[in-house]
Amino acid sequence: MRVLPKRRRSEEQRSGTMPVMGHLEELRHRIILSMVALAFGAVIGWFLFDPFIELVKEPYCDFLAAHPEQRPPGGRCELNFIAVTDIFLLKLKVVVFLGLLAVLPFVLYQIWAFVVPGLTDRERRWAIPFTAAATILFLLGGFVSYVFLPQGLEFLLGFGGDAFQPLITGDRYIGFVVLVTLAFGLAFLLPIFLIFLQLVGVLTARRLASWRRYSILAIAIFAAVITPSGDPYTMLAMMIPMYLFYEASIIIGRALKR
């Protein structure tokens, strides 16, 4: 039994008139390709696990160096684990996350290729710019989240004062960092989403401009909900770029219309 459908597109796929089952078959094909790529990326992520742990642990170690009263017994900067399987499960999650970052351009292209049958020939030519821009913005969001991670830790761990000492487990801390990175990466994809909607005619630059006040409120609520930490530094670090991206999508939409 054939696992993957034929790679050559049919006339229905090229014209965008596929039936529902054809779209489901195409979706299955793209998902399988993405999963295979993710498996190869996880191999790369396996070798990047130790450098990644040292990188994300550095802001926590800097916090302890700046607040010696909150250092754990022994004074060492270390992450703990409780259950026997914690480290094993943590490594699997981190390896998959790093694998996703390694093959992110390929996965984003598969998303675009699934949408392509419903677009015109002119819109299909945006595949490479879409993939490149989405990859850069996602990685930029992850970088911004790491830059503001020390401020987030300072805000959250500082509530304890001198009366409490943090005893942070590795799975909770690394999971927190990964969630913040994913949240920022997805938030920074906002202009790609808005420009795509303008390309296919769902939105216009004029309509986005008229929604500016409501969009600021929506961005603030989104940042407050999606950021796992909830501290004001992280929220502002997400809100300000998202609003700038919103304005940029309006400018780009007007340029594309001309």
C-alpha cells in the first residue's frame, strides 16, 4: 500500500479545483513530509542539546550571581529534577524543538505548498519570499525572547525576596523557555499572516488602517494571554514589535496593491 501520494501534481491540484478528498490527500502528503524532515532535524537537535542547555541556563545563573541571597545550598547554579524519567522526557522535548528549528524553512514551505492550489499563478510566486520571511521572523522572535529572558526572571523570581530560595527543576525551567520562544516566534509571524490575507483579497490595507485602535487592544490582550511569564517586560517586548509589524503590513499591502 502506497504511503505517500505521487509527487507530480494533477491538473486539479494545479488549478485549485480539487475535491475535499483531494485536499485531505494533499494534507496527508505534506504532514508526512514534515514529520520525516522533523525526524532528520531531531538528529541534529540531539547533538545541539548540551549547548542549548548551557545557553538557556546562563540567564538563570546570572540572576543567582546578582542575588547571592537566593542561591541554593552549595551556591552552585544548577537545575534539579525529581522523577527518574524527567531528564529523559526533557531531552526528547528539547531535541524535537531544536529539530523543528533546524527544518523550519522546509516545514513552512510545506504549509505554503498546501495552500498553493487555491492561489493564482501570481500569488504562487511568493513561495520563496514567504518561506524566507517567515523563517527570519520566527527566529527573530526567539532571539528577542532570549534577550528579554533575564528581565522576566528578575521580575518573577524577585517576588520571593530574601525569605525564599528558588529550587527550579530542569523540565519546568526549560519548558518555560521553550514556551516563551514559541510564543514570540508565532507572534512575530503576524505580518506574514496579514500580508497573506491581503494577497488573497480577504483584507485590505485601508481596512487594517481603520482597525488600528482595536488592533492595539487586541495585540495587548494577545500578548498578555500568550506570554507564559506574564511579566510587563516580556509583554512589552512582544507588544511593541507586533504593533510595528501591523503598521508594516499596512504599508506593504498598499505597495502590493499599486
